[in-house]
Amino acid sequence: QKEVEQNSGPLSVPEGAIASLNCTYSDRGSQSFFWYRQYSGKSPELIMSIYSNGDKEDGRFTAQLNKASQYVSLLIRDSQPSDSATYLCAVPRKVAGSARQLTFGSGTQLTVLP
Amino acid sequence: DTGVSQDPRHKITKRGQNVTFRCDPISEHNRLYWYRQTLGQGPEFLTYFQNEAQLEKSRLLSDRFSAERPKGSFSTLEIQRTEQGDSAMYLCASSLEGNSVRGNTIYFGEGSWLTVV
């Protein structure tokens, strides 16, 4: 089982709809979770982090965490064509001392159709 | 506030040649990471520095790869005797120290694309 799994997509939604992106992880001890957005040919850009069970909202983005089910999701409301990108889920893994490195899923490619 | 800077942004090299990438992290960040990303995959961890000390290396980092951070500021990643399988985007990232939100929040540079022909 991969440490972090995402549906690769592609996921297509019409403009204005809600896009739902899902991620599961294998380490029950994971405490924090990150969503990055990556446009084609560009580097990952942090958009959300979540640490507690439940929902966290930031503008049109909502991250949802369910630690019991080892599941984290990202909802994008009122999707715009500019949201078309690959969304990467990441979970920290201990490297040395208190440091963590991020283990990424393979990403979900989202296309928002005008 | 400048972000993480990487140079060069693109490099095309012949198989067997050596290449070196440079990374300048966000100025107050003492943690620095190198990742590699190939098409259709998420970034994969290569190595981690705390200040000038290289504290973790992935098994992906073969003997042909070496990374340094001599003064705890910028870092270099060198690939010797490049192979076609080394073609990828090499990402540098940095974060603050700490065992909380700020220590876990990692910011990426724009990446250095390597093509080995």
C-alpha cells in the first residue's frame, strides 16, 4: 500500500461546480496534512494545511480530515477555469530530529470546463 | 520577501556529463530539502539539511548524486555521469525550524528541469 494515495483523474467539472479531491494515507500516526496545487510545468504551491479532524475553510477551498478513516479531502467551491491544475496531497514523515519531509501522492489532475 | 530560488531553471545535457543545480532558500529558513519529480508523479524526497548538516538521504540518492550546503545558506545538488533516467524536475524547498505548523510547512522553489539526451 502506498503511503499516500490519490485518484489520478483526470477529473472534469463545469465552471461554478464543486470539485472534490480525495486522498488516503497509511500512517495512522500522521498529524498534519497538506494540499498543494501544481500548474503544468510549474512547481507545487501550498494552498491548504489541516491538523484537526473536521473541516477547515479558506476562501473557496475547504479541507476535510477524518483521521479514523485515514482520509483527507479538498473541496473547491465555485470552480473556475484557473483552478485547472494537478492537486497534490502530502503527509509529513519524520526524517531527523523534529524535522519532517513530505510524502506526496501522485496527484489528481483537475480540469474546470468553461 | 523572496521565495526559494533555483538555478538554472532548465538544463539539457548529454549522457555522461555532470550537472550542478543551485538553491537559495528563503533567508530565515534553516531547513532545506531536495526533491525530484517525474511526469505524472508527485515529488519524491531526496535529501534534507538542517543548517549545514545533511541529516537525511533517501535511497533514491545514488552515489552519483551529492548535495552540499557549506555555510548553511545556499545548497548545491550535483549529478555525476548523468543518465537518461535522471531526466526530471529537481525541486528545492525550505522551511523554518520547529515541530509545529511552521516547521512542517514547506515552500518550494520553481524547480530545475533536467533533460539528459
